Amino acid sequence: MNFNILGYCFYFVIIGYITVFVGKKFHTHGRVFIHDLFTDYNLGESVNNILLVGYYLLNIGNAVLMIREWPTLHSLESVIVEIGLNVGQIVLLLAFMHYVNITLLLLSRSKLNKIHTKN
């Protein structure tokens, strides 16, 4: 039995679910913050949609690149270990990206507020 194929299948199902579920949550709940930053509604929606597409592309690309580094798997235990390690790395990357985006939005908001208070 080829354990690599089994591992790839489970890995892509888990990563696909996490990517779509978290992406939809960020897109839905982050809309409020984006619209607060941009006064133009259409511009805010466009930025929110671009962030979602970028998020999907980054996660899919990262997931594909991560499986290139997998060793040859010879047991079910090695499949579970590789899936756990790679899913953990993806989740940590998601958390890091989320906090960077929040920080950038807060910095942008404070900069825009300073500009608006001067005028």
C-alpha cells in the first residue's frame, strides 16, 4: 500500500476544509473592519474580496509546496505524523498572517484618522 497517496488525500481534505472555513469566516467577519477603514463601500468590498483570493492562493500554494518535502511514508504512524506537522505549520502561518493583517489595518486606520483630524 502506498502511504504517501493516502497521506496526500487526507492532508488535502483537512487543509481544504480549514482554508475554506477560515477564509469564509475572515471574509464575513472582517468586512466590518474593512468598511470602517474605507469610506467607499465598493472599495471596501473589493479589498475584502482581494484579501480572500490572496488568502486562498497563499494557502493552496503553501500546501502544495509543503507536500513536495514529504519523505517516503512507510507506515500509518508516519502518515499521521506528517499530516499533523504540516497542518500545524499551516495553522501557525494562518495565525501569523491574521495578526499581521490586523496590525496593518490598525496602523492604516490610525494614519487615516490623523489625516482626517488635520483637515
